[in-house]
Amino acid sequence: MSYLEYSVKTVPTGFSKVLHLNWALVLLLMSVSGIGFLMLYSVAGGSFNPWAAAQMKRFILGMSLMFAIAMVPIWFWRNVSGVLYFGSLVLLILVEFMGSVQMGAQRWIDLGFMRLQPSELMKITLVMFLATYYDWLPVNKTSRPLWIILPILIILVPTFLVLRQPDLGTSLLLLFGGAIVMFMAGLHWGYFAGVIAMGVGLVTAVFQSRGTTWQLLKDYQYRRIDTFLDPASDPLGAGYHITQSKIALGSGGWTGRGYMQGTQSRLNFLPEKHTDFIFTTLAEEFGFVGAFSLLSLYALIIFFCVFSAISNKDRFSALMTMGIAGTFFLFFAVNMSMVMGMAPVVGVPLPLVSYGGSAMLVILVAFGMIQSAHVHRPR
Amino acid sequence: MKRTNADNSASHNRITRRGLLLGGAQVGFMGLLGLRMRYLQVDQADEFRLLAEENRINIRLIPPARGEIFDRNGVIIAANEPSYRITMVREDAGNVEEVIERLSTLVELDESALNRAMAEMERSPRFLPITIAERISWEEMSRVAVNAPALPGVTPEVGLSRKYSHGSEFAHVIGYVGPVSDYDLSKIEDPDQLLLIPRFQIGKVGLEAKLEERLRGKAGTKRVEVNAVGRVMRELDRRNGQPGDDLQLTIDQKLQSYVQARLGDESAAAVVMDCKTGDILSINSSPTFDPNLFVRGISVADYRDLTENNHRPLATKSVQGTYPPGSTFKMVVAMAALEAGVINSETTHWCPGHLTVSNRRFHCWKRGGHGHMNLETALRESCDVYFYELALEVGIEKITEMANRLGLGIRHGIPMSAVARGLTPTKDWKQRNRDSSWVIGDTVNSSIGQGFVLASPLQLAVMTARLASGKAVEPRLVKSVNGIDQSAPPDEIPDLEVNQNHLRMVRKAMYAVSNNRRGTAYSQRIIQDGYRLAGKTGTSQVRNITAAERRAGVIRNEDLPWERRDHGLFVNFAPYDDPKYAVAVIIEHGGGSKAATPVARDITLQALYGGDPPLDAYPKKDRARIKAQQERLRREYPQLNTSDRDRA
């Protein structure tokens, strides 16, 4: 249902919008980010440099952006979602040609004051544009094959571009984020069953192709899968991460070794201890209690988002909120599974906690959208 | 587009239904994550804590054995020998001062090394082993092992350290290894994990540095169980690394050692090259130094001695030093003129002792002049005016082109440090670098290897080898890697692409230099048939001779202070009939070519005979002196006495 049919008069205006923000969500985001600062301070050996201070600055910038976005009516964001989507698509294509090569993958556009990762931007704009599409599409046409082709293209084009960079983690997030919006829009069950069947087929193909001329993944990606299946096979290479990460986690016990007392994660066993593997430090220093608390905070964020979505009568707002919340969920679910040895190592950060500028900003911008939808919901 | 109310509420209901379902699934997965967390952190906590603490399983790197370096006959040049050291882990030691106190009663601890170790300990994590003493004796090592219970955190370890058995002769070629520094690391992108080991030895200069990656090898790993005080309880498994590549050089150690001894304390360099293959049989720079000093960590006093010596022992003069080639450059001018068709073997020029070009008078070394000169007599007697005339006719561009073709002005790719490019000037070059245009006098100066022209001894040897063989040979230092020969088949070495007759004329003139009564190097000839050498003398001025000086009579070199005397050069190949070796010798401030010629002859004979030559290769009047010299060298340089039995 669209705003065209609602009276805009019931929506709060002016300063009173601030009162209608979803403050519980704001508090939760602050707590999770706060945990992030604590951990970054700790992994730097008790120092704000090089990570915690920079992360705080970006958090303040991100929070300001979130409030600014929340103040703008949601129908404005819906109307510009097409522009935003194609804008980020253009940026994605640009990184193919002018992105600076780092860590073997082209992911950044250097803006001078920060590095912009268009694939991060794409995570929100893709969800928003799909939500706009399904808001526009009459509900009874949702499952018609003809009307499925367009959203599939909308998802697959950026996914393919990101996969080429190569960034397997982000492209999976895009794929699943898009699928969540389609699912929420009411796409018939059968399609999902079909895709799952095809997925199984694809996985088989990926393994069959290994070593042949039409090999589908990079060698290092196969090695990561191998390592996931048998971490001991490469104790000093990639399997090393998982083994060490499990030891760090496990040695935390119930209550952990205490803040700044972690030894395993501090011993430079993990090269990415401030980014992808930051959860191990938390789990080691604060134990099960700390790790579970973070999980619970994430769960509460998801709960408030889902609640906000299903209580929102605007179709675009509901789809977008669920899509963003779903992507956010995938972020931490994949990261935690990876760290706990339940998934292969794909480079996905722990949202709001891992060090990383554009990820932090993009997540807060996304929550700005959710807040805007919440404030301007039809009453 | 208006939607019906029924449509709206149906859509909303569906969103609610699916939203709850999705939310539920997400919470369900989070539940799984929570369970996994509980399993790892609570149920298995004891096991992991044990792994993490009591019986930590450590993954340790096994440093690979560095590749060894041999000479062309298998004589070892750079070897690995076991060395004992003591390491300490701060975390396990508890009271560091006390443990060091106890340790110092057992082992002689070097004050400065200890201070360095303490500083390193402050900087690094508590659990990392830090080396406290290196190169301790076996007795000291056993004393530490016996007293282990009183020395928590202290571990005696055995490792390999580099030993250069013919150190000083090969110092400039092989270079040396030293502990990896932060500066080294900053230059490497994505460094090997091995390099992160404190004080890991890497090549610092010379071949050790240039071929570092090949020599280093790949690290192995071992998983060890360590107990609470950090002592290794047992090894669980190990994955062997790959040792570094063993290199065999083209250098002949025997010749290399002889040349080094022959150069003695002179500030000099000499290169011997195989004319046909480009193999470098010896490449020396003198004076030299002991690279083993650097491996151990050179003392400040020793280092100062090396840097403050005006003969610059640390400089690799053979490849790094560039000198005006002097008259040895005349072959280049001759070849350029022959190829350009400006002269033939008959063309003569009149030498009155000087030549005036655009109001400037250029002198010949022989003040009275040489009279009528053709190519052979001009090279033989090194007439400057003849080559002034040639250069004026040919022009600098063609001379430079020929110089490059003969291997001058080109950086040759051999794995030594600071291989110089030298300089073969062009008009463009002068405009760009000197900001003034080329004048005709520059061409005249270049024709006798003065002015801007610069060449290294290596380049002069390459030039001579190319003239002798007619092939564009490239210098080669590595003969084989892990026993696999690296040499290119002789027929793959490209031709020099010049007229072979012209080469023959130049070679014949070079023969006359050494074997004609009027040749500039006649006194230093070889009289054994089949071993005769053909060469060219060179003297390069370090100072300008002013007009006033010239009027007063040029000061004799012997009367000048050492650093203002002329450089002496000699290049040659031998035997003349079937050239095998090309030799280039430069004696810095030797006072002219006469300093280099006898050295080159001795080296040539040594190479041809593979040892001391019989005295009848020398002219009769020299034999007594040469015999005395051979005996003196054997006495003063005992390394020359190693017999073939010592070879591996």
C-alpha cells in the first residue's frame, strides 16, 4: 500500500518527529557500537590508536547521518531509490576500472578523505529499490514469471559485479538481502524451493569443476572451503585462523579472562583481529556471558526491526525494513558462524563492532532509513 | 494506481505472516549460534583452556636451511654451520633480572648484546622468545642445559649460521647476511612469515641480497606442546619446509683467491671473463674486508676502519666503480670508424703531437708526435691524435652506438649490488644533464675515453670479450641452481652484428700492443706460443693538466699525492689465436697503465694454466722477479696453498 492513499496529516511534523523515533533501536545501536569501541581499544593493547578513536569519529558521523535521514519523509527516499540504485551501480562499475587495488581485490574508490566501498552502498540501495518495485507492482502480479525477471536482474547485476572484485562475502549478502525482500513481497514458495534445488546443483558443479578448465572459483576460495571442512589440513595457512579462533573463544569460558587480559587473541595469532575476527577477542575476554550478551543485543535489534516492519501499514516501508534487518542479520550471523567454525572464512565483518569506516557508515545510514519509515508510518 | 482495501489488507497480512516467519527463522538461527557458543565456551571450555594454557599447542616455524654457495669446481664459499644460542621468554622467566644474573655465571654475556635483547624484550609480546646470547660454545650450551631447572624461560637452541670460508676474496661478490631490520621489512610487500622471526638472517648486500628469495627457501612448521613454563614437552607433528636453492657460481675460487692476492692492498679491481660463454671466472675488488664480521655484528671500531679508509674497501669497484676508460676506449672508436666506412686498414693520419680543433689545442700523450699513423700503429702506440681525427669524422652518436653494442653504458644483469650503468654520452644526454650543448671538444675528449665517458671494470671485460669472440656475450655469475645448469647453449648467444674483418683488424692491432717491439705493453708480453695475449693499455686522468703545467713539463705521477695520480688500466684477451679469457684490470691512482699491465698478465697466465704458470711463459729478464713474486704471494696468502684435495 502506498502513501498516496493515506492522509499525510497524521504523520508528525517538525521537531515532534524526534519524539517518534524508535529510541529503543537507537539505544541498541549505541550499545553494540560501544562494545565495538571497547574491543578496538583492547586489541590495540589499551590504546585509542589506531582503531578506537577513528571508529568513534565515524560513529558520530554515522549517527548524525542517521538522524538527518530519519527526519526526511520516507516517501522521498522511496522516490529517489531508483536514482540511488543506479548511482551505486555506476560506482560499482567504476571500481572495476579505477578502483585502487588492495588486498588483491578492487573494492574502493578513493574520495580523498575516505575510501568509498560501492558494494557496501549497494547493500541498502538494492533493498530499497526492490522494495519500491514491489510497492509499485500490483500484489496479484507478484508471482507471475514475467514480473520476476526484472527483480532478479536488479539483484544479479550488482552481485555479479561484486563477485568479480572478487568479494564472495558481500555478493552473498546482496543475493540473500534481495531474496529476503522478494520473499517478504509474497513471492510463491515454489520459486524458493526451485532456487534451493538449483543452489544444491551449483554447489555440486563448483566442486566438480575444481581443477578442470572451467573451474568456477578461485584457488584460494577452494582452499578456504577445504580448510573449513578440515581445519587441521593447513594449520599455518587458512585453517590456522579457525583453529586459533576456536581456541581463543573456548578459553574464554563462562566469564572470560577479564577486559584487556585476553592472551590468545592478543598474540597476533589472528592477522585480522581488529576486523573480521574481533568477536574472538570479545569472547575470550568476556566469556560466554559477554558473547551471549552481544548476540542478545543483535537479537533485540532484529526484534525491534521486525516489529516495526509488521506494524507498518506502508508496503514499501515494511519491505525495506525487513530487507535491511535481514541483511544486518546475515552480517553478524555469517561472521559469528565463521568465527565459531560453522562456516568457511568469507570476509564479512561483525556489524558495528569490526573496524571499518564505510561499513559502519552504511549500516547507520540504513538504520536511518528504518527510522524514517518508523517516524513517517501511516497512522 | 488505486488499490482496493481488500487487496491492501491481504498484502499487509501476508507481510505480517512472512515477517514473523522470517523473524522467527532468524531468532532460531541465533539460538543455534548461542548453543554453539555455549558448546565452545562452556562445555568444551576446559579442553580449550587447557589447549590455550597448560598444554598450549604452539605452531612453530622451522627456518629452512639457507641455500649454500659453491664455486664452479664445487668449493664451498658460503656454508651453514651449526651455532648455539640462548633464548628467553619473558612470560616464563618471571623475574628477568634474577634469571639473567644466574645465567651470567654460566655463560659469558656480551654487555651490548644483552642491552639490545632487553630492549627487544620490552618491545615484543611477553610470550616471544628473545635471543640473549648468540654463538656460544658447546660447553656453555651444555652448562645452561644442565642448569635448566634454575633458569625458567631460558632455552638453549641450536641453529644454523652463515660462514664464509673464503670470506675476504668473495666479500664483494657474495656480500653477507644479517638480521632482518624494520627497514628491510618496510621495503617488502607482504613479507614471508619467516622474516617476522626476530633476528632472522637475510641477505644484506651482494648476491646474498640479490638472490635472497632463492636462497631463503620455504619455512616448515611443527606443532609442539609446551608446558606452563614454556618448555617444549613434545613435538606433535612437523611439515618440512623447503631448503633454499644451492647455487654454483661461474667463479673459480682458485683464480679469485689468486687475483685478490695479486691486487694486494692496491685500490683496484679486476675481472676475468670467458670470451665465449660470458662466465665470470673471477671478479675482484680491492682492498677487501671480512664478511664474517658483518654476520656476527661488526664492532663500531672495525666499521669505522672500513668506512674511513681512503681505499674504500666496502665499495665494489668491479661493478660499482666507474672510471674514464682512457685509451682502452680506442677500440670502440676504431670499430665505429671501420663500421662507418670512414677508414680502412690503410688510412693514415699525421700526428704532429697535437690537434687544434675550434681554437683549442688537444695534445697527444707523446709531445713530439707519432708521425704517420694507420689503424694498427695508432692502436699499438696509442696515438691520441689519430683517434681525435677518427672521432671528428665519425661523430659521437656512432661512437656511443658502438660503445653500447660492445657492452659499455649498459647495466649488465648480474646478481651483485649496485651494478653501475656507466656512461656513454650523447648530445641529448649532455643537454638534459649538463644543461649545455655538445661541443666538438667533447667528441675529441670522448675519443680517448676521457671527458664524460665512464665504464666499470666489468663493462670493460665484456667489451674485450665481445671484441675477442665476435659474440654479444653477457656476463654470467650463476652457473647452476640445485645442480641444474643455467647456461645458454653457445649457439644461442647472438652475433655482435659487425663485420668480422673489422674485428680481426682491431684484434691484430691489440696483438701488436703486446707483441710488437713498439707496442705500449711490449715489456709485459707472454712469450709462450699459443698463450700470447692481445691487449690495450689505458691511463685515465683524474685531474686536468693546465697549459701552464704543460709548459713547465708535466709533473711525474710519482711526485703527486696518491689520490691525484692517474688510474692505470689494461684490458686483454688470450690466447690470441683462440681467445678463451677476457681480462680487465684497473689500478686506481696507479700512476698510469704500467701499474695495470703486469697484473693483467699474471692474472691471464694464472687463468690459462689453472694455477701458477711455468716461468718460461715470461720474457727472460722478468723470470727471477716473477719467481720471487710467486713465492712471496704463497707466503703472505696461505689460502693460495689449498690443494685440489680440499675441494668438495
